[in-house]
Amino acid sequence: MSEQVAHAADAAGDAAGAPRGPGLIRGLLGAILDSIKTRLDLAAVEAEIYLVYVAQLLLWGFAAVACALLALVFALTAIVIAVWQTHRIAGLVGSMVVLLMVAAICGLIGARIFRARPPLLAGTLGQFEHDQRRMSGSAGGQS
């Protein structure tokens, strides 16, 4: 009878101990892999959104600048043709100065837009920081 009790106790200890170690490791590895997969999916979505944003910005910016420059060139050409007999050099130099000013203004606007862009993968990095704070908080609470 004591042999049966000892055997039952060993079996209970084996049953509780055997799946516990590998089960915990498998569970931990599964959670880590799920977390990594989630973060990579988020990073991929953010990168795609960022690329679409940059493409739209470039396309519409190029179209606006091209149309404005064409309109300006035609207006300056009309002025140069109008003053060709009397002040042709002044008209050409004035046109050049106006085009250089427009180029500088476009460059400043482009630089401001570039500085104001959202940082790449900001959400993913925020989630990693959140996970890191959560893990350090839970690790500090356990020790």
C-alpha cells in the first residue's frame, strides 16, 4: 500500500514537473514569436503607409511646381517680348532673378515639408518602448 502511495506521488510529481518545464519554454517562445510577428507586421504596414505618403508628396509637389514654373515662364516671356526693343537686357535679368527667387522659395518649402514628415516606423518603435517598459515594470515587481 505504501508502495502504491509512493508510486502515485512519483507519478504526480512527474506529471506536474515534466510538462511544466517544456510547456513554459514553449509558451514563452510562442509569446516571443507572436510579439515579434506582430511588431514586424506593424512595421511593414507603417513602411507601406510612409512610402505612399512620400510618393504622394513628391507627385503633387512636382505637379504644382511644374505648373507654377510654366505659368511664370510664359508670363516672363511675354514681358521680355513686350520690352524687347527698349529694355531687353533688363527684362532678361529681371526674369532670371524672379525664377531664382521662385526656386529658392520652392526649396525652402520642400525643406520645411521634409522636416515635418512623420518619423519612419514611429508606431513600431513606440510599441517596442511600451513592451520594454512593461517588461521592466513586471520584472521589477517580481524581484
